[in-house]
Amino acid sequence: MEFMLDEALEESVRDFDGFLQARLVPHLSGWYQEGSIPREFFRELGAGGWLGMDRSGKGCREQSAIKQAVLMEHLARISPGVGVAVAVQVSLGTKGLVLHGSERQKEALLDAAARGEILICLGNTEPTAGSDVANVAAIAEKVEGGWVISGTKAYVTNGTLSDLALVTAISDPDAPRNRRLSMFIVDLASEGVSRTKLHKEVWIPSDLTRIRLKNVFVPDEHLLGVRGRGLQQVLNIFTHSRLAIAALTLGTAAGALEMGIDRAGKREIFGRKLRDFQAKSFEIADLFTRIEAARLMVWKACCLKDCGMDFRQAASMAKYLAVEAARQAGTWAADLFGAASVMFEHPVHKFPLDAWASSLGEGTQDVQKLIIFREIMKQRGIVE
Ligand SMILES: Cc1cc2nc3c(=O)[nH]c(=O)nc-3n(C[C@H](O)[C@H](O)[C@H](O)COP(=O)(O)OP(=O)(O)OC[C@H]3O[C@@H](n4cnc5c(N)ncnc54)[C@H](O)[C@@H]3O)c2cc1C
């Protein structure tokens, strides 16, 4: 078992860090104030090969899970909010196409998505369907040449920024619960689509959008995957994207800890640096250890995925541990900055809130425990 990254990946990380210092860090405060990320940034990511795909004359090939996770950790250390916008493009939108798109859909969209020219989000959550992913109410009615979709997707990251949304809707209302949904590629410029950007206080500067679909026509060619298999498909996408959100959350934890260690080395109180108080030094040791444990779990889950093995349980355990670590590190780091930490503009301000948000993406902590428990029972032959 390898615990080290290979030299090629180390080099990619160094290149990516250089890109982030040059193209993200100088702009971040402005994007934070505006609450939006310019599309040009996605094009720059695409040009650098930082959107999860390697492009060549022969087409697009997905990068390894470990590479994607390590890069995501580095991005999220600086900005979990930009991290989530990238994660949605790579691990929900593009991933949905990779996993379930037809050859024609892939040919039409993958290269543009990998270049950051087309942005793709995913809408499943509705007022009735969050953790209960299947409980979607949006309806897709079959008509000549396509489908007419109506419904509301309540919380969609990148919903304002994106060109296309992968959405779930009931295509077969009389079928059993696990055969009722299908997935569709919806052009967000279509007639009948309206979007409301929501005011949120987490994962800034990414956008969170409510998308309303009123009699939106979607041609047959934009059915994603197989009719009636939408639930299995969206769950499959979430299983894969859980690796990305685990890495993003790990980056949130690591970024908070670094900022806290830096502060503890600079701030003097009662004639001593904060880090020279043993209580603080023990907290640093404790958090560093928890974050390293979460990192090893993320890497293990990626390693299983890259070896073609079942990574479902490992991905949930990775996300579960990363969220615990980020919640602890985020509030710890903010505490060290005292009053300054409650200022919106202060860079530490985001960490506790973003750690909180990360528990929601791709399943809450309770949902991760449900998955982990089910896998434990499967291994014992108690459930199928
Ligand atoms: C910033 C942000 C971005 C988002 N982006 C997207 C997006 O791009 N696309 C998208 O489709 N959705 C998105 N979501 C929605 C997100 O996926 C849901 O919020 C999440 O799945 C939880 O659903 P819910 O909010 O309806 O909470 P609920 O499902 O109502 O959960 C409420 C509580 O019940 C607990 N619970 C649930 N099931 C069980 C159980 N079986 N046993 C015990 N406790 C349980 C949960 O852990 C939670 O504490 C986003 C949300 C946020 C906040």
C-alpha cells in the first residue's frame, strides 16, 4: 500500500498551487464581495487541465480520483466556495455525462465541459426531496419528440452560472418507487425556465439557485441514461461525487488549521505567543492528527476507486471523518482570531460556515452513517 503521491502528481500539485496563487488569490476578495465567480475562471481551469479531464486528439479521459481529490483539497484550503463550484462542474455535471451520457451526448458536450466552455449543474433537491432523494415531485410528461418538464429544484449550486442542468423528474408515475424517475439534460436557456439566486451565507462566492421549470420542452436526445433508472443514476453520481466533497471538506479543515497555526504563531497574549500555551499546542496536535486520519481515508477511497474496486463505504467514511475534522478545525481557527473572526471580509470567517455546509453536500452525516451501516450489513449477508 502506497502512502505517498507519485512525482508526476506532486508536480501537478505544484503547478496547480502556482495557478491558484496567480489566478485565484488576487481576485478572491472581489468575488467574495460580488458573490459570484466569473466564467472566465472556469475557462482558465479548463485550459490548464484542472477540470478533471485529460483532453487529447482522441477525446477526453477522466483523471484519476486521487489526482482530482488532491487538487480539490488544495483549492478548498484557499476557498471552499470556489471549490464547491468546481466540484459541481467536474463531479456532478461532467461526471453525470461520463457515467450515464450516450456516445452522442458525450461527443457533443464533454470536450466543452472539460474546457470550461459549457457549465453543467445538477438539480435533484426539492422541497420534498433532500436526504430522501427519491421523493422528487417534478414531472416529465412524454410528448411527441420529447418531454415536457414541470417542477422546482430548490437548491442548485452553479444554477445561475450554468448553461445546462442534469435534473431528475418523474417519468413513470405508475411504476414502483425505484423505477419512477428519469434524468434529463435541461438547457437552462429554454422557454419556461426561471432562476432565482438565493442569498446564502456559506460557500461564498459560489451561487445557489432555485430553478423553476414550467412546461419546459426537452427533446428525446436529452434523456440522460435510461428511462426509469433516474434514481439509480443520480445515486451513482452522488457516490462518485462524494469523493470530491470529502476532498473539499478535507481542504476546508486543512485550510482552517493552517490559518489557525499561523495566527497562534503571531498573536501575543499575556506576554506569550498563543502557540506557547500548552492548551493551544495540544489542540494543534489533536486537530493535525484528525485531519491526517481523514486525509488517509480520502486517499484510500480514491485508491479503491482507481483500482476499480467498490469504494462506496470508504467514500462515506471519508466524508464523515472530513466533516467532523472540518467542523472542529473551522470553529477552533475562528476562535483564535477573536472578534476579527466575525467580520464577513475576514478570511477565517468562512471556515466554520463552510464546514457546516459541507455536511449537506452528497448526504448529511446521518445519511453517511446509513450508507456505512448498510455496507457493514451487506458484508455480513444481512441485507442485499
Ligand atoms: C449550499 C448548498 C448547496 C447545495 N447544492 C445542491 C445541488 O447542487 N444540487 C442538489 O440537488 N442539491 C443541493 N443542495 C441540497 C442538499 O443536497 C440537501 O440540503 C441535502 O441533501 C439535505 O436535504 P434537506 O436539506 O432536504 O434536509 P433533510 O433531508 O430534510 O434532512 C434534515 C435532517 O434529517 C436528518 N436525516 C435525514 N434522513 C435521516 C435518517 N434516515 N435518519 C436520521 N436522520 C435523518 C438529516 O441528517 C438532517 O439532519 C445544496 C444544499 C446547500 C445547503
